[in-house]
Amino acid sequence: MQDLEQQLGELGFAGDDMVVPFQVDALDVRGRTVQLGPLLDAILSRHDYPEPVARLLAEIVVLTALIGTSLKFEGKFTVQTKSDGPVDLLVADFSTPDALRGYARFSEEALKTAVDAGKAAPEDLLGRGVLAFTIDQGSFMQPYQGIVELDGSSLEQIAMGYFRQSEQIPTAVRLGVAKLLDRDDNGQPRERWRAGGLVAQFLPEEAGRMRQPDLHGGDGDDGTLSHSPDDAWTEAQALVETIDLDEMTDPEVGAERLLYRLFHERGVTVYPAQGVYDRCSCSRERILGVLKGFTAEEVDDSVEDGKITVTCEFCSTPYVYTPDEVRED
């Protein structure tokens, strides 16, 4: 465990694609922060998403990285939206220990209509639906899923609502996305995607202190508690709300500088950073297993030019099979 000032002076910065856990003992706050650079740029550029879609997917990927890296067991954490908006599906998952991927599905026609009408805000593009958080610990454990409504709020607000209502943990979330212009090694101009985020949670030793007036979590809880919000959490929330979105994407700021700016008066501790990588869990064998579940008619309908080609929606890797491979018992 390193004090932040020591880390700044002796160890340097974690850098891009590294999730940095932190703790502020004086405020009973724990959290994680991250700046995604090359990883995010690879995920978004692979599909050449329109900018409004890319920004939405970037937020989901950041949120997944922040929460997924907190898993203390082997498994997969997935964040997924399903809605009636122009971007009707967003999905990102984190597979332990460090694999992150993401995918978006959208209607080009509906997206153009929304943009032309001036309704390109993230909440407009999502529309109404649900946001699901799923934890899968493998075949011997029942997956856990928490669901919260997409109600026209931002993803930040929806995520905070999920933790407040479903997990009963007061949580502050900040997410930021940017497209930066610079030059490549040959001096040619290029665009690169970056994103950052921070999750802070109020976890005092005395559990009763976590009960906030706006916390509607259990049966019979109407949210009308008699006491005021905890002063420590009020202060922590106020500090997190001062984060400028540019700070979360600026490579010159970095995770450690941001944490120092926010919490240095209270004393902040950072822990070793955890790297996340653009790694897909697809494989030739796994997809073949899915194809073998097709009926004979479905297999025949899938054949084109004498072969069956399946392209992974996440990483765009094509897998080619012969009909005989799929029909084998």
C-alpha cells in the first residue's frame, strides 16, 4: 500500500488502460478510477461506429472496467442495455483476470433521424428499456443479475441509482469520453478515442451510516429517514462532482493526479493498478459448438458459397466452417 504522494514521486503514473483502486479513510470511501486509451480506441475503431454510438459504448466499457476489476473470484461481469432507442443494444463484459470487450447494435435509419432532429444526447439514443448487471461465476454457480430501468437519465445517474437501490451502497459515478486529434509516427493527423471514469462508494464500518434519505432499498423502506445524510459521504459526493470531464480523458492528468486533486486534504491511498486488455473470449471451438446446435434446415440456410462463415460481433474475427464440420455428430 503506497501513499499517493510517494507513488507520484517514486513510482510514476499507472497510465492508460490501468484501473487504479483507492481509499479515503477519513471519508470511509473506497473506489476505482481509470483512463482508457489504446484499448478503447481499438474496440471503437474496429467497427467504425458513428460518433454518438461510439460515445455511448465507451461509457459502458469504462463502467464495466471499473466494476469488473473489483471481482474477487474467477468469472465474467457483463453490463448490457436493451431498449427501444436508435441504439437498442450495448454490451460490454470483463472476464477475469483482465479481458475487456464491447459491442453496440444500432439502427442507421433511426440514428440519422434522431441526429437530424437534434436528439443525439445519450439518453435520447438509448430510449426506454433496461440496464442489466450480470455476474457469472461459472457452470457451478447460478448467475446473479441486477436490473435497473433506463428512464431517460444519463448512464452515470442510472448506475448510481442501481447501486443505491439494488445494492444499497451510496455510490458516486463519473464518466467521460473524448475524441483527441494528434499525429501518428509519420506526422499524419489522426483521431483517437479516450475515456475515463471514477466510482466512489461509501463503506463505513458502521453499516447504519450507509442509510441515506434517498436510499429506497428494502421492503417497507419509503425513503423517509429522519436523519441527515452522513457528513463524510456528503463531502465525498461534493468532491467527486467537481471532476471536469476533460480531467478524466486528459493523458497529462492521469488517475493519480486526479485522485490527489480530489482528496489530498483528506489523505488518499492508492493500490497497485490492474491492467485491462482488448481480449475477446470467442474461439473457433466455441462457435462450432453453437453451430452444432442448429437444426439441419438452419445449417442449410447458413451455407453460402459452400461454406458457413460466422463473424464475432465483438472482435470482428471471421470463422469459416464446412457444412460437414457442423453436421458431424
